[in-house]
Amino acid sequence: GSGWPSFDRAIKDNVELDIDYKIGYARTELKCNTCGSHLGHSFDDGPSKTTGKRHCINGVALKFIPYKENK
């Protein structure tokens, strides 16, 4: 409901967690584990049946692959 593409988990070993205080309070920042680029933020209000996390990812950090090319 936030308007950001959101996921409840990351691909193992691809995302680094950091603490971000840029807006005056602590948030969990998600960064690329390879280059350190900012991907988005993680919140603890995600689906309780899986991880409980909501990873809000900046759209420019995503690469969409058509389903039939991904088989």
C-alpha cells in the first residue's frame, strides 16, 4: 500500500543491511552487497506468515525480466 515495489525477503548474500539516520531517526537501509548502492529500506510491518519484513526497493534498482525469458 506504500506505492513502492515491496518484497518480504532478499536474495541470499546480495543485500547488505545498514542503519540510516538521514531523516532524524534510525531506519534499516538496504544496499547492494557488491557495489554498496542504495536499494531502499526495510520495515518490520511485512507479512507475518513469511519474514515479517517489508523491503521497499527503489524501482531504478530493479531489473524486470519477462516471465518466458526466465524459464
